[in-house]
Amino acid sequence: MKCARNAQGFTLVEIIATLIVAGLLAMMVASYLSRDILSAHVPIQRLQQASALSNAMEAVSRDYGTMPTKTAADLNTFAAKVNAFNANYGTYCPACTGTAAVTTVGLLTDTVLVTITNGQGEKAYHVFSVQNY
């Protein structure tokens, strides 16, 4: 005599095997996503630091643009102001440092090379000059 088997459901072994496979997949996905979630703040911090660096350079450029005269003596005063970076521009980028050097660039004899460096070592450069025509 044949046994009639009712095939209306899953066996306990099939359910347990499915749960084990689903659990393994969930652990793999969770480990992959957690690594990305933990490092998601890094691009945002770098963008904020780059923005602060840009804001500081804009403030330095604005100060240069508002100078009433642009003589060699004014460039020395401007360079001294940039060299005292934290006192003059620290509100724009507290973690930044700035240096300025009066130098010659090509045929431009009166120039100031301004370098602003943020806490991550990223730098912004700008050359300010006096053009005598």
C-alpha cells in the first residue's frame, strides 16, 4: 500500500536551512554597510575643511582688494597681516595657518605669495602683485 503524502507545506529542515542562509546573507550585507556607514562622515569633514580654506583665502583676497593704494610698502604691510594669520583671519579657518612672502615672479618685481594651509595639510596659494604701467 502506498502512503498518501500531503504536500501542502515545508518541512522543518527546509525552513531551518532557509533561515540559516538568510542569516548568513544578512550578516554579509550588514558588515559591508556598516563599514560604509562608519566612514560616511569623512567626505563631509574634508568638504568643510576645504570650504574653510577657501573662505580664508577669499578674506585675504578681499583685504587686498580693499587696499586704497598698492605700493611695495603696502605689500609689506599686507604680508605682515597675512603672517599674523590667526589674529586677522582665524575666524574663517581656525585650524589654518597662513604665510606670505614678498618675492619676484617673472617680470613682476613686487609680488606677495600667500600660502594658507589647513589642518589636513591641504594648501591654497595666491599671488598678489603691484602692476606699474
